[in-house]
Amino acid sequence: MTKIIQNEYLFPTLKKYFGYDKFRPQQEEIITNVLEGNDTLVIMPTGGGKSICYQLPALLLDGITLVISPLIALMKDQVDGLNANGIEADYFNSSQDQLQQQEIIDKVVHKKLKLLYVAPESLASLNDILKEKYISCVAIDEAHCISSWGHDFRPSYQQLGFLKRSLPEIPIIALTATADKATRQDILNQLNVSHAKQYLSSFDRKNIHLEVRPAENRVTQILDFVGKRTDESGIIYCLSRKGTETIAAKLKAKGIKATAYHAGLSFDERSQVQEDFIFDKTKVVCATVAFGMGIDKSNVRYVIHYNMPKNIEGYYQEIGRAGRDGLTSNALLFHTYADVIQLRRFTEGATNEDLQNAKLDRMKEFAEATDCRRKILLGYFGEYLEENCGNCDVCENPPRFFDGTIFAQKLLSCIARLKNSEPSGIVIDVLRGAQNASILAKNYQQIKTYGAGKETTWRDWQHYLTQLINQGYCEIAFHKQNALQLTEVAKKVLFEKNKVLLTKPTNIKDQTKKSGKTSVKERKNKKETLFDKLKQLRYQISQKENIPAYLVFNDATLKEIERERPLTDEDFLKISGVGERKLEVYGDQFMEEIKNFNQTKKKKANTHKVTLDLYKQGLNIEEIAEKRNLSPTTIYSHIAKLYTENKGINVYDFIEKKTIKKIEKAQKYLDYPEGLKPYFEHFEEKISYHEIRLALSAIEKDN
């Protein structure tokens, strides 16, 4: 196929099957390179559109595109999505019986498939069709798995080098979201495509808010964070099985649909957890890092790391599971030195121990940063961000430095007097004058610095110590039971009075309030929006068709439908994410929902107008209610709505200013409760519901 013909078909194919009017950055160039028969390496962030780079060429090539994928769940998810778009795709793996596998091979032979997904372990069973007469392209997804330099090394991937030898004329496209320079070169060498053209997309996921917090009462912080997002999907990563089960149990106790996922579960149990999450039956999965690689769920709104990941590649890939639809999402990481110590233990004796520890150090530096986190994250992958991102905790709350020389001198002196032999916990205990068994048994209460910092909290000392380690004044001797040891530059602080700048610890309460801050309007009882109605319809369709809801339309597409409100086939097809098949299958139902919503809204607007006209004629509430055959409560709700919409209502005709002041004061005291009952009970039923409703409308309008 020539380049001219390719370009003629690229955009119509993109719209027809995937519903998009334009390509994302680099997609068109990558697709063209594949169609011209060239080998390709694609480094593109999760949610950046990697899949289309081989799925679209597959539709324009004669034979099948063979897709190597590491997980069965990932294959099924991709195939379901392709089938929903009207594309002939299937997967071949060990979960199928011999008859099913033969039927799939027959489909390939008779050219009834465009894409076939297979795990590397199952390739040997496909020898009969691993021929150029059947295969037009080979795509290797999650290609970093082939490299021992990568973060998810899988030995089974290392056999894939035979594909280029067996199919020398067939283009190979290798794709991954995370690979540094060494990993990229290793991928090319092992696949025997060292000449392949490389495409490195921006790693910047602007829609993900980055935040790191100290691991102080982190379970409580997580409960607070998730509690404000009960209708959203999220993943919480933990290092241990016990951690996943503990957090899941605490979330469930709060009425949140959560479950644990780890290697201790059976295959069927793990599969059920994944399916429930994909189908929105479970909102939160508390998991070890094994979870998520096979999840193509587009509406994950947050990823929380209960423990620090072992490297930036893993962290980046895991947070990339949030916000794949491009909508605002959150990445929250909890950090403590206990995690660093535990991760160091995991690397002991590994053949690449030095490499793993170096990567862990970079992860630690990211967690402890006082500069824009996105700059650091992108810099790791060789991408320079000129301006601060404005969408991370450091940018939003820049650290304020103060002269911390006295704190530094106390800490460094204490380490010296303990002869560089004790870990951080003992050092801080000595400074605070603790009288526990460990201190008294070693007579550390006799040391000169004992109790020298008793006026400073444990948490604050831990915060200052972390900064001194980061600034190179002391270090952790991991091979000596994590003892703190002074470095040469510490002498400049102890003996030459060098100045040390430190930052104050963040107030956790303020931080949690900020992250979950909602306005008065948001805290009011939410009225059902068109987006809510569209989500309900989407869920009903997904249940009927037994596919995940986001495969009908993702949240970003629903948001655009809500904004544009298309009522014709032509307008509906203009929505990003709506292709010809989805218009044909779902268009009428969604446009009918839009019409019903518009009519309901119009009726409400008309009923409010009738009340307004009667009010302007001088009728009181009881007279309006009698004339309209409605209850006074309903008329009061009309009055409240008309007042907030500036329709000429004088709210003080119905409520005194002093009553509004009382209710405003109660609102703050009660922490902005939802509904009217908390106010009614607070005032011991002496202020009526309609007065409360009117007062809240007045407060909202004034704010």
C-alpha cells in the first residue's frame, strides 16, 4: 500500500471505527511507518493512544496483525473494545480448550480476523500460521517486559527475537509506556530490530494531579480521601498482601465498595476482582503491583500508593492507570523511610542490586522533592519541562525555608555522640528525652544531647532529618542495621557554623482538607445532571451487552455529549469517540435521553415561571399554592430557585436577615451538611424547613 493510498484511508478509518476526527501527536507518523513495512519502537504514556498505532494499520493491511500481550485479562479487554467498535478481533491463550483454539486458527486461515492477541507462552501453538501468507504485522505490547533493565521483566518475552528471523519481511512494532534509554536499546537488540525507527512521545500526563504526603496516619488519610470520592473508581497499591486486605476491610466498613487483590488469591478469585472492577461493581481495588497491567479501564479517577514504589518507571506506569480518558485525576503517594528500608531488603543479593538501588534512590528523591514534581518525573525520562506544572502539591504549596541551623546541629551532634551506630528512631528518641527500654538499657540518657529537642515533636524531627539526609549531611548505612552516619560536609555545620535551610512540615489536616475541599454548591444535595442520566443509560446498556460501561462510551465522550447535546445522526457523529458502528447501535438511545432531559428541564422552567408571574401579581405563598394546586413547600422551593437565578424575587419577603445569619453560622458549625434535616434538628425544630431552604439559597447566591 503506497503512502498516498494510506493517507486517503487513514482519517476515514480513524473516524469510522474509533470515532476520532484527528490523530493524537505522533500517531499518524507511526501508523504510516508501519504501513510502509518498517519496524517501529513506540514509547508513549499510558492513555496516550498506543493501541491505535497498531490497531488502525491492522484494518488496512491484508492479513492479520499478531499482538503479543502479557496478560489474559489485557487481551480480553482489548478484544472486547475492538469488537464493540465493529472490528474483527480475538485472542488465543491457555484458558481456551483445543476446539476453541482450532476455531481461531481457522478464522486466521480464512481471513476472518484482523487482530489476534496471544501471550508469548502460547506462540509455539501457532506455528502453522506464523507465516508471511497469514501475518501482515507483529505488535509487541508492554515491550519493556523483554528487558532485564526494565521494571517488569518477564523471561518468556526473551524468546520473541525469533519472530524477525521467521518473518523477515513483516514489520514489527514494539510499544511500551515506560522505558529509559538502556531499556529501549535492549528491546531493539533482543527483538533483532536494531534499525527500527523510534518514536518518543511526551511523558506529560497533564490531567493527573501529583501529590506526595508523609505516611502519618495514612489509613485515616486514605479513608478521608476515598470517602469524598465514593462514586469514583480508584486503585490503592500496597507492598504486602496484609496491607491490601487491611485497607479494603476498613473501606468496606465505611460502606465503600472495595476489595483486595494479591497473589494469595486463586486465579478465579483474581479474575473476579478484575471483572467486578471493570464492570463498576467494585469501586476501589486495594492491590499489590501485579494488579492493573491488564486493565484498560478508562474511568479510573485516582491511584494511591500506600507504600513507595521501587522505581520511577513502576510509579509512572501505575499512576498512568488513572485518567486514561483525559479527564482530571489524582495520584497520591505516601512516603516514609520504613518503605525505603524494606525495598532495600528486597534487592539484597539480586544480580542487579546496584541498578535497583540506584533506581530506588531516584524514586526517593522524587518523593522528597521541594521542586515541581512533574519536572522531576519528566526529567527522569529525558524530557525537559520549562515551566513548573502548577498541578502538583509542590507547585500549589511551595515550601517555605527557614534558618534550621540549630535543628541541624542538634541532630548531627546526636548522631556523632551515638557514634554513628544507631538508626533514626533511636536518634530522635534521644533528642526527645524518651525513657523507653532501648534508651535506658544503653544508658543513652547520659549523653549530652539527651532531651535537647524535647520541645519538638517526633514528626517534626523526622521531617528535618529527612532533609539533612537529602542535603548530604548524613546518610543511612543500610548494611549496618540502617544506622545514621555523618558525612564530611556535616563538619561544616558542627564546627564551621555553616547555615542550613530547612522547610516546615506540612500540616496534615490542612493538606487533607485542601485535597478534598468542596464548595458550598458542591456540598448541597446534587441535582441529577444530563451526565448522570447518560451514565445510567450507559450502565444499563453495558449490563445488557455484558461489556464494561466505558466500552460503550468513555466519560470524556459522555461529557462532550452533555455539552453539545446532539439530536441528529450528523451531529452525534461529530462527537469524539463516536464511530459509525456506535452511532448505529447506541445513537438513538442516547439522543432520546437528551430529548427527555431537555423536555423535563423545560417543564421545570415553565412551572417556575408560572410561580414567578403569580408572585409578581402580589399573591402570597398560600394563595399561589392554592391556585396552582401545589403544596406550599413546593412553592417555597420555586421561590428559592428563582432567587438564586436573579428573577426579581425579594427573599426578605419570606425570611428575616437575622434568621439567615443564624443559619449561615450553623452551616459552618455543622461543617456544611447535605440536606436540611441537620439544620432543622440543630435549631430544635424552631426554624422551619422552608426558611432553611430560603436561607441556604440566599447564602449560596451571596457567596
